[in-house]
Amino acid sequence: MWIWEIELDRAHDREWTEKSKQTQPYYWWQFLTHDGHDIGYEHKGPLKLALHPYAVYSNFPNQLSDHFSIDKRGFRSNGQGPQREGKKRVLLVGGSTAFGTGLESDRETVAAQLSRLLDVEVINAAVIGHGSGQELTYLLTELVDLRPDVVLALDGWNDYYKRLELHDPRLLGMNGFDEIESQLVALAGLADPSLLKRLTNLPRLLFPRISHRVKYSRIGLWAGWLDRREAPPPSIDLAAHHYVDNLTKMQKVGTAFHYRFLVAMQPDVDHSSDYRHFRETAVSALRRGGIRVLDLGARKEFAPHMFMDQMHLNADGHRVMAEIIAEVIREAHLLAQWQ
């Protein structure tokens, strides 16, 4: 058993050494505590994510790689150096598309290109995997202190797609919480007051990789470690409702902190009918609520060659996104003096 476990561990290390060389369509990640202790059992990629007291996780500060850099505040750099004092400030929140995962350099991101087009400071506070609930929490607990003139939420896909992996509607708009919770449940078994329960869970501690394989094999199914029943995921309409509710709160926060708010919903490569339904439902509700929203998924400027996968865009795609968003910001005078 020990020999098998060691071999599985070595195979895992070799696999992640190769995966870590990948750039497109996304950077692999690794989880750390907020002070830098490694807690990533499975993922061992170059992009470091740290547990966050409010938003579940965020970017670990002070990272530098061949393709991206993260500053001391945990924001992706724009590749332009320090910004000139007195510039207007745009704050970008969102998931991996907004972050610019898979791009060759910081200068290719939508944030960097928006900064050049509008001659403003754009803070890229996006975090891969973040849903609207995490964006709202991150904004309210930390990002409003940066006093942005405009907050841009470039999102939609994670709220739509995450619903397929959830059975509890309370987790809509969030990502990572359910995985952390399941690990806590497993670890709690090792400290259970019952000696029998501790002994039952001991193989997970001594042989974690073997235990993982057994759990997801037919043996695990027969033993009842996996749920045979597939609960249906929350509906698209319910996911859209949660998304709209979170963005509406971001808008209300803007009234208190004197920023203007713009929502840009991500495009996808094949114009999926389900995602289109999610976008149209959300766009309609947001506009009824007086929130300015730009549905990038309905724009014809995005060609298939601009996508690295279903929804991550290459440098050309980020350039087109930046041009469209910059045009809307100019036409709506979002950077004008707050009255």
C-alpha cells in the first residue's frame, strides 16, 4: 500500500509539472492560506490563490511568472508600470475572462487595453472562478476603499455554468466554498470523538491518493461513498435571478460610494442556447432595474478564432472587448465628474 501510494504521489507530481507549463486556454492554479501555506492537495499550478475571509479566495499577492504578474494588493498588473496621479480610475471585477487567463502577457488583458484606450487607471481585481456573489463581497469589503470612478463587472459565465455543479441554490454566485466544505467534513472525521469513526477515516490520512481512487471507483459506489442519485441543478432562471440580485446590490453600493456601474456579460464561442437564455433573462431584469448592461454575447464582432475554448478569449478577443466597452463608457459619459 505504501509503495502504491508513493508511486501515485510521484505520478501526480509529474503530471502537474507538465500541466504547470500550460498557458492556454488558462493558467493552472494552486491554493494557499492567506499567509502562504500550501493547502492545494490536487492542484499545483503556477497561479497562486489564497483563502479570503469574505470572498472565499482571491489572488495571492506578489507573484511573477513568464505570462502574468500580481502586485502587492493581489491585482493583476497592466504591464504599464506606476500610473500617473490624477487619472480617473476604473475597477474591473469578474472571473477568469476578466483576469485574462491564458494570455501571453499582462499587456494583452482587457484591463490593460482599456487603460490605453481611455487613458485611465484600470485596476484588474478579477479572480479566476469568481461568481457575482464573490465579486459583490470583495467589492464591499475591500475594493470600494480604492475609490473607483467606474466599476466594471465583466462576468456572467461563471454564474451560469456553476449551477451545473451545484445542488444547493444557496451556493449560486459563489465558487470554491463547496470544495472547502467537503474537505473540512473529511478532516473532521479524523478528529471524531468515536474511536471507530477515527479508525474508519484513518486510510484517508495514510493513503489519500489510494483512498481517492477507491472512492471514485465501483467499490466506492457500492459502499455508498458516492451518491447514486443525481439531483437536478438549479434552473437557469434561478441562477439568473441570483446573478441579477448580486449586481443590483453592486449598483446600490455605487450610490453610497459615488461610482458609476457597468455590467458587461461575457460572450461564448458557439452562442449556446442555454447561456443565451441566461444572458437575455439577466439583461432584461437588469435594464428594468435601471442598470446599464452590455451583452457582449449578442455582438457579432467576436469570431471563433478569438476564443481559446468555450469562453476564454485570446489577445484579439480582449482587444475587441476593450474597444466595445471603451465606446460605451465614452458614449454614456461614465467618467464625467460625479454630480
